[in-house]
Amino acid sequence: MYMQNNKGFTIIEVLISGVILFIALSLVYEAFSHSLINTKSAEKSIKFNAAIPIIVPRVSIELNNNLNKKNMTGQGKLGEISYEWKSRKLKESLLKTQALDEGTVKKTILVFEVSIRVYMSESDRLFTYKETVWY
């Protein structure tokens, strides 16, 4: 009986290994593209959230400087981020406190609801909080 000496791969073996390689590469590409999208989304959220601790004190100063107004608005810019804010007075109360050296002290307490809309490269995010001011 005559035995053939096989050298190399058949076309079926090459096709099967090509399909396996293609499937593996497509899975790696899919995972990489999703991680890239998630990374960009996380970076954008970090930029939005990093701006708020800078914006809130600015709004608070404006509220303290204009206590007699019921509704206020403003805007500003921080590098590539711009923002608009608006507030409305929710409550006004009179507080009487006892001070040791001054007797009875009257303070007015104001509660504002503040909405800040932050804009960055074709997207925006809304932050809302309550601010308490007294004088």
C-alpha cells in the first residue's frame, strides 16, 4: 500500500481557522469600542461634575448680593464649559435668637431652589439644589 506524505493544510482547514480568527477579532473589537464609548462618557461626566463645585459658590454670592429679589438668573463660562442658572425663592422665615451680649437677634432666613444647566460640546446637564441664606 502506498502512503502519501501530507505537507501543508487543506483549504477547509484554512477556511475554518480564518473563521475562528475573524470571530475572535470581532469580539475584541466590540469590547474595545464599548470601552472607548464608556471612557468618553465617563470623562464628560467628570468634567460636568468637576464644574459644579466651582459654579455653586458663584451662584451663592449672587444670591447673597440680591436678597430682595424673588427670582434671579445668571450665566457664566469656565473654560470650555458654559452655564446658566436660575433661582426662585421658596420660603422666607424670621428667626429670633438669643445672643448673650446683644439680647434678642432677629434674622431672616431665605430658601431658594437653584437650577444650574451646564453646557459642554453639544451636551448639557441639569443640576438642582436648595440654597439657604440668612441675614
